[in-house]
Amino acid sequence: MIELKDVSYARLGTRDMDDAVAFATGYLGLEVAERTAQATYLRSDDRGHTLCYFEGDPADQTVAFEVENEECLRLAADTLDRLGHPVYQGNSVECDLRKVRSFLRFKDPTGNSIELVVRPERSGQRYFATRDAGITGFSHIGLYTTDPVRDEQFWTQVCNAKVSDRIGDIPLMRVNEIHHTIALLVSDKAGIQHINHQVQTNDDILRSYNFLVDRNVDIVFGPGRHPTSGARFLYFKGPDDMVFEYSVGVDAIEDEEGHQPRQFGFEPTSLCKWGSTPAPTFRR
């Protein structure tokens, strides 16, 4: 089994670097860690970076998960190869671009681009927000799935993810004590559906809502509260139609043996207990 420790970073292609970085800093509230001729690295916590924009096709999207060491990476490569998932081993230049010791890349059953990384860089400097959004860190990723039942089996049987709750056939899965690290959303394509950052307080959610509405940012869901994780949330659209989420108060599951995933119906009240409904563009 591939033992994932945590989500590490997302890499997003963009054709307008200046616009993407301006949004990430001035609206989302991330800090520029480094900017090169081809890429910009952004921080949200004590990690060296959690989001990287690079010059390229916006459809080129990757999410990375940390594993313990290079032996774990080798075992992961053997497992994936045996199961018919071609593995690409990153070279030293590509490792430097990702600021990791080593990595491999593969595609999950839907075709999402996934990287497993060893020793991603941390920073000795405190994360300093460019906007007071209250961000405490990059927390989870939403991935598209063309078959949630099949993909749940991949993440829980090939990898170490555990299902916390389900909405219909949609699993919310964790790789640590936080309620979910990976959320799957049904689509006819692969890709990242949303990128989540945790914030400190409910007030941060409402302040950001007013801040973003005043600047005509497309709010696609919320403010609301998820019945599954208990998190208060706000989803909004950034450059290249990428959806970002702020949330606070997400549940932690400390009793691994005693926890049983709950089954929620696939209906609006399973997504928000306050009555907010997602915009039609939320899943595109």
C-alpha cells in the first residue's frame, strides 16, 4: 500500500502569469516565495510552496502528495507499475523545479496527474500573507472523477486513504486525522476541481466573501457549512476557471478504529446545512 502523508502542492499551467499571480496574492492572499522566468511559487504556510503557476496550458494540472522516504517511493513505483499505471521518475532538474528530493508522476484511473514526492522543502521564514485572509495553510484538494466507486477503490486500496463520509457515491477521504484530504467530484474529465485553504475564523470567511463580492469575483458556493466535515466554507473562481475554497472548523477524526463513514444522500442539504446551493458552474 502506498502511504501518503499529506497533500503537498498543486501545479497549474497558465497562459497569463501576471494575472494568475496578481489574483493569488491580491485576492487569494498567498505569498510569493520565488519567481523565475517560467514559474511562480506561492506559500500559504511553513512549506516552501504549496501552489506553483508555470507557463503552459491551463489544462496541465498536477497535485502532489508527500511520502516518507525514497524506499517508499520505490515501493510505490513498483506497486503502480504492477497495477498498470505507467510511472515517470523525475530527473534532478525536475526535482529542483519542484523543490523536492525526488518524485514520481503517474495518472490515477480517471487520468488525474499525481506526483509522489520525498522531502519537499520547508521554510524557516514565517508565511506572510499579502492580504489578511486569515489563511493557515493548504489543506485539501478536490479532484474530478469519471467513476467515483472505481476511484475510491484506488485511493483506499492502492493508497492509504480512508473514507470519512460519502455523499451518494462521492467519497471524502483522509490520509491523516483531518476529515478529508481528497474530495472526488463527478465529471466527464480529469483535473483539479478545487483547491482548499484553511482560515482561522468564521469572520475570515465572511470578510473574504464581502471583499471578493466587492471586486466582482465569481462566488460559486457559500458562505455555508458542510454537514459532513462541519467546515464553514466559501468557494470562488480564480484565473483559468480554477475554483478556490476557504474553510474553517473542519472536523478531525482521532478515533480511527471507531469511526464509521456516514452515508449522505446526493442532495443539496448534504452539501450545505445552511441552505446555500452551488452555482451551475461549480462543477465545470
